[in-house]
Amino acid sequence: MGKLVNGIWHDQWYDTKASGGEFVRESAQLHDWVTPGGKPGPDGQTGLPAEPDRYHLYVSLACPWAHRVLIMRKLKGLENLIGVSHVSPLMLDQGWTYDVAEGSSGDALNGVDYHHQLYTLTDSRYTGRVTVPVLWDRKTRRIVNNESSELLRMLNVAFDEVTGNHLDFYPEDLRSAIDEVNADVYDHINNGVYKAGFATEQAVYEKHVTALFDALDRMEMRLSCQRYLTGAWLTEADIRLFTTLVRFDAVYHGHFKCNLRRIEDYPNLSSYLRELYQWPGIAETVNMDHIQRHYYMSHATINPNAIVPLGPMLDYERPHGRERLEGKGIRLRVTEAPR
């Protein structure tokens, strides 16, 4: 995981010595917003109109942040409107690459070899971490946005009038509950596995791994009495948790030393994970080969010999039994009746 400094690539790992052994994630910097008609974003961000074939996603199939955007693209029926290119699972001295020989799709749109080149095409003096996912604008030839949580919200609504798909993963009456769950899940689970796995001091690791499993315990309890994280409806909160859960036993449990328990050891979390995996369209967004090769072969500070384990043997197609809890699927967005 390198970074750009004034447009120059540096193969630079996180400086945990300066932060007392803590992994500190940098915030995304590119926040333009795709909206119906190009209206400003929800917080006044620069708006760009939702137009078919104008935008392109660059992702990693291994990355949980990119994965959640791929799931939203699938569930909202946007595959024919927004193209996708994916990087190789290996993230080495040049960061994410478009090396087809290593498993990338290649970059047929811009022809770059390295993901960081998309950032310097956007800003020749860009400074910051080079991350996935990014949404690329074909018309202005630049990255629109590189914050996955914002891309989820955009794809949830921006293209509804183009596709006729009004499924709503952030319904207005559930927003406060979704935001509350998201805050807990992001800090202690989505990012918590990284804070434990990338810690370079024993006390720091123990603090974060304890917080991680405390949060998993909270989610287990929540899912014991309701089908999804905020009740009877599948929402973006479930998508955001799923991408960590599906990687947990295969990667985070061993590679990141998050090994107090497996997800398989939680009756409700494990059945919930299987239900979401079996949701139409979601399983095809999961690429376990990319996931395992990325983590075990890209983090030399953790796994210097780049040995990829053969296990565990995971079966997410087993019956989940979540039908015992009331669930209503996905809510349709309430729209004004045609005039």
C-alpha cells in the first residue's frame, strides 16, 4: 500500500511507529457526487448527472470496501450502465496493478498499468494513499469519488429513473438506525480487523481485537431477534457488514490474528452470512481466490514468505434457517406518482 506525494509514487507502508503501534486509515479526498440531473450532493458536493455509460468503476475483488460497491451495483441492476475493471489481487511495490497475467481484467478504458496512474490523470500533483474503489468519469477523464460509503449512497438512488429499479437500501425511516449500526460496524469490525492486524505493539493489538469481538458479540445478539441489522429489511448496513464477515474465517482469523472465535462459531452471524451470500446476485461478487491471494501475498510485514493457506473449507451454500425470523426483503423507494 503505497502513496503519491506531489504526483510521485512512493512504496511506503503505514508509519505505525509514529502512531504508537496504531494503524491509522487516511480519509478519502475525492468527493464529487453523481445525482439525478447533476444536482449537488447531500452535503453540497459538486454534482454530476447520472447518465448511462458515462461512469466506470475501478475495483479490487479482494478489497471489502470495493466489494460493497460491487454488491450495490449488482442489486440496483447497474451492470449495463456502469462498467467495471478490476486490479490484480497482488499489491506490491507499485500498489494495485492492472497486470492481466496476475489476474487483473486489465484497463481497456485508460490503458494504465498501475492504479496510481488514474490518480495522477485526475491530478498530476495528487498527494495521498491510492485506494479502491474509484468511480471514473469518462467525459471529464477523472476520478469522481474514491469513498466507498458515498458510492453506496450514490448508486442507491442516482440511476433509479434510468433503470426503473427503486429498491431502497437507505430508507428514510431507518436512516438513524442504519447510521448508528454503521458507526459501530465500521469502527470496530470493518476497520477493526485492520487495526488489530496491522498493529505493531502487543497492547494495541489486544485493545483492538477485544473491541472487535465485543462488537461481533453485539451483532450476534442483535441478529438473534431480528433477521437483519436494522429489523425486517435488508439495508446498506447489512452490505457493509457482509464484506467483512465473508473474509473473516478465510483471512482475518489467521492472517490478522483475529482468532478469539470464528464467524462459524456464532450461530446467528454464521447463518446470517450464509443468507446474504445466497441472496440473488451476491455470491457472484465474491472471489475467494483474489481475497486469499491478496492478503497472504501482499503483506510482507505480516507474511514474509507469502504462503497462502489451503483452508479453511467454507460452505456458504448450506441452509441458513433465517426464515424463522420475520423478514421482508428490500423496500421499494417511495416515488411520486406519474402525472
